[in-house]
Amino acid sequence: MYDLHTHTTFSDGELIPAELIRRAQVAGYRAVAITDHVDHTNIFWVLEGLLSGVAQLQLSFDIEIIVGVELTHVPPPLIPELIDVARKNGAQVVVVHGETIVEPVKEGTNLAAIEGGADILAHPGLIKEEEVRLAARQGVFLELSTRKGHSLTNGHVASLARQYGAPLILNNDAHSPEDLIFVEKRRLIAQGAGLSEEEFLEMEADTERFIQRLSRGARPL
């Protein structure tokens, strides 16, 4: 199992990174990305703290720890530049907080994230067809979320992704210990979004290939 969207006390998560990683390890995860919420005001110190701390933690944990960020409620015109800033300051994976229907995310965020080359567009809500087509061309992962509220539009996202060939990824958006779900629950949530068993396994394989490219230091395509 993999989770490329989690939060710690570096933003609004309940756990410090060491506990999050330990709990993920016990739950059977093979790789976890810490992607705390950032904007222009905190991106530098969040990345600095995570990069230095994770370098030490990785020596003691038999689980791959990936350092990333989630650009959250950033005005759409500023998103592409901040994606570049994140990468230049060490972020291995860049998530953008998409237009979930349960938060007042600015319209245009989904498009700016895709055009700006984010790795993952989190909980993109009622994403438009033209945006899904662009995500397919750009290789931007569209997230199916296990998180309450954000998950309400999983079926819409999965349906359009299937239609236009956009890559999908299933993430927990974990903020607390109970958010780290086991593999059978992942499978059930994927099925609830309309994925077949074959599509679920394909999604998991795509995620694994993504992580392998990250491990080699390559920018995922």
C-alpha cells in the first residue's frame, strides 16, 4: 500500500512525522509521502524541517518516506510558480488542494494545478471534462480520496478519468491515526467509486511505478 497525501503537525495533522510513519509502517504501507499544507508564507520552513528530519528517520524505518507539499488555497495565478518553488526547494512530490465541494476552493485551481505540472491534483471535486483531458495529456494524477467529504465526488472523478485516460491515485489525506486505512478498505472505496478490480490493480501499479521514478530522482511523467 502507498499513501502520497498525508499531514503532520507541520500543518494541521495530529501526529508528528515519526509517529505518522510508525503507524503507517504497522498498517502495512510500503511508502508514505508527507505533504503538509503550504502557501507562500510557510513553504520554505516546512520543506527545510521535513527534509532534514526525514533524512534521519529514514535510517530507522523500513518504509519509504517521501517529502512533499500540498499547495492549499493558493490563488490560481500563483500556483504554477509555487510548484516550481517547491521542486527547487526539495519537494519530491507536489500535490495541489483541488476544488473539493466541501471547501471554498477558488475556481480555476484545478486547471492551474494541471497546467502548472503538479504531480497530484487532490480531491478535484466536480472537475470539468476539458481539465481531465488535459490531466491525461500532462500525466497529472487525479485523486480518489478516502477522506470524509472529499470522497463524495470520487465517482465523478473516476468516471471521467476512465473516459479520457487520466491516471488515478487513491490517497487517504490522513490527518489523524484513524485515517490510515488497510488494503481491503482501499479496495472497497475504489469499488465504491466505480472501479473494477482490474482498474483498482492498475491504479495501484501506476502508483508503484510513480514511486519508483521518484526513488530514482526522476520527475514522474
